[in-house]
Amino acid sequence: MMAFAAWTTRPDTRAWGAMLALRAVRWHTDAALVVDRDRIVSEVAYAAASTAPSWLAHPCMNTLTLDSPENRYERDVLFVTWAATHATAPLGDMTLPRAAWRWSPQEGAVRVEAGVHNLAQLIEHDRSATERSGAPVPKFAIDVHCRSIGFPLPRAWAEPEEGCVLSPLAAMATRELSHALDAFVARLPACAAWASAVTKVVVPLQHERLERSSGSEPDIPGLIHVAGLHGPVSAVEGLVHESAHHHFTMAEAAGAFVDPTHRALYASPLRSEPRPLARVLLAVHALWHLVRFYEDAIASGLVGLEWSDRQRQLEQQLVAGLVTLAEAAPHFTPSGLALLSQLTERAVITG
């Protein structure tokens, strides 16, 4: 039986949205950018107070979530144009002293030239396409050059020189990752919908030889990065793993899962070095979802029975992590205990 119940859970985003609205109030645009700041802040506040502010959980919002002065202009342009794409009312004009990228829900990165732009007209095609699209379908954009965040991640593919095409290796990485994501959405739509609720963009990074890794940052919502995970199984495993982390981050915004005064380190099921208790809970939360993913992937035919060994390995790590968390239960907050209880009760191991 496929574990559809695993993928119906969505975090309560009210606390995370309130945090974002507060950061918007404190936001000051790059000095070179001219926009109607108050209208933009009001749109964020309105979306944050709604029941499903899905457009907020996107890497274009990192100018609010990432405490860094670097690449402020590029990040602000992404934020302003992304807000305009989803705004309930026009946001006025935007004056750009130099060209920059914006992110389109349909087309990905779109170049915006220097000059004065009416935001409603600039994003008119995106809004009309969104209105015609009907029921949402899980979708993951691939961003080779980190244009959705406004700055390059370490080991990201460099921007091609003007007039040059994507390098053959980058093109291959994009193509293979795209095939893996398409198969995921087609075979496991419930799991894909759960992942796409918090993950919007996937960045393939350059990698060395047989390296296989994935990652995400709690202060860059909606984005994950993968290196060497271009196969149909490992790439999707990385997506599920990092999406679980994003779900965890949003849920944790409502309050810490572990007593903040507790500093002891514990054995991690995923790392060789001891980790803080909250990070062990984060790992176990991801492992729980990975076990469910493989259960569904095998049942659906997305992967063959030979992947049962991988599922059992993850189950063993999950059990070890749950034992560690149970022993540390006195140090959890009520919300942390509730999450631990859910993970423990639902941890049905195949043996």
C-alpha cells in the first residue's frame, strides 16, 4: 500500500509568514532601485496573513530572509518583480539603472533592461498565463546559473559569455535532472505535490567525479541544490530529503522543538560527528520521509525492487535516530514532543 498519508501534511505557515511580513516592514531597497516600497510591503503582509501564501516560499524572497548585504540590487529586483507577479493590486513603476534578471513562473529567468518599467505591464504575460493554467500541477524549475536568487552558489555553473550557449556538461546535467523530475511528478504526484509546496527551484551544481550530494539553506526558501544527483532515483531522493528540511524549517518558525538552553550533542544517524539535538530531529524527520518515498517509489514502479536495500538502510538509520531522540525526550518542547510522537507512531518499518 502506498503511503499517501505521508504526503498530505502541510506545515502551518502562519508563524513563518508573520516572520516574513515583519522582515518586509524592516526592508529597505537598494539605493539604486526606485520602487513604491509601501505597496510592496503591504502585498507581503496580505499574502502572509492568507491561508496559503505559496508564492512567498520562493528563492526570489531571499532579500527578506537572507541577512547579507551582498548582491542587494539583484536580489531586490527579483523580490519586487516576483511580488508584482502575485500582487492583488498594481505596484506602480520600477526604475532600473542597469539590467537585471527577474523570475517568471512560466519561463524562469527573464532579462529586464535598464529604464522605467510599469510593473503590471512587465509581468502581464505571467499573470495571464497563471490565470489560464487552471489547477496547479507540481512543478520544479531548474536554475543552472542561480538567477532566481541573484547571486551564484559555490560551484554553480558560471554565466555564459554573451552570445554563448550553455556548456555541454551543464546542458547534460539540466537534461538528466529534468527527466528525473518529470518521472517523479508522473509516477508519484502526491509526493511531488508535497515537495513542490516548499521547493520551487532546483540548482544543479558542478561536482567532482563520483560525488553525490544535496543541500538547502533555511534562509533561502524554496530552493535546493544538487551535485551529481542526475539519475532518476538519487536526484529525487535529494529533492525529497531537502524538501523535508524546508517543511521542518517552516514548522519550526512557530517555536523551537528543543529547549534552547540544552547544549548537549548527540549521535546523528546521518553524520559521523555528534550534532545538536534539534539537528538530529531534523535528520530523523528527513529519514522518515525518505523511507516513505522509497516505499511509494517501489510500489509505483518508479524504481525497481533492487532499491529495497536502500530503503532498508534508511530504515535502520531512522530507527537509530528515533532511539536517540526517545532518550533525549526530556529536552524537547511540547511541539517537539508532538513531532517526535508523530514520527514514532508512523514509523512502520518493513523489516
